[in-house]
Amino acid sequence: MFQNQRYITKGISSEIPFWIQMVLWVMIDAMEEPKDWLQVFRVKGEKGELHIVHTQEEPVYCHEVTLPLNGEKEFTAKIFVIDDSDHSTMLLAEEY
């Protein structure tokens, strides 16, 4: 899973900085567990830090990272990455 063409929605393109998008793709690629078709990211940027919580339901998976956030505006987002076996799409939860 997640080894096919990758796409982002307009919401991701306009709301999430490119480098954060790349971090999320790398987090999926780095998973050792079997991957569920739906990956969920809760992203919060504030006080100079970016906190990411990456989860999936089946099998249960949770991984958290905190990175420096230099000069970016504060924001909170819930992001889905969906693999339908033809392509993978990153979208804001409200775009689902």
C-alpha cells in the first residue's frame, strides 16, 4: 500500500506547507507495520513547534513526533491519506 501515484487536494496545497506534506509521506513510508488504507494525521503548529500524531485503525498504530516550526503561522489540521490501490490521496478531513 501507498506505493502508487500520490496526489494532494486543493486544501492540502493551500493550507499545509510543502515540507510538512513531505514529512507526512515519509512517516507513512517509514511504517514497519502492515498499513491500513486510511492514515490519519493530527497536526498542530504552535509556539515554534510542530506536533504530529500519526494513527491508523487496523492494525492499531500510533506514532508522535515534534519538530521545530520556524516562521510558520500557527495552525491545527486533521489530515487523511487514503490509498485505494490505484493512487494515494492526501486531503484535509473537511474535504472528505
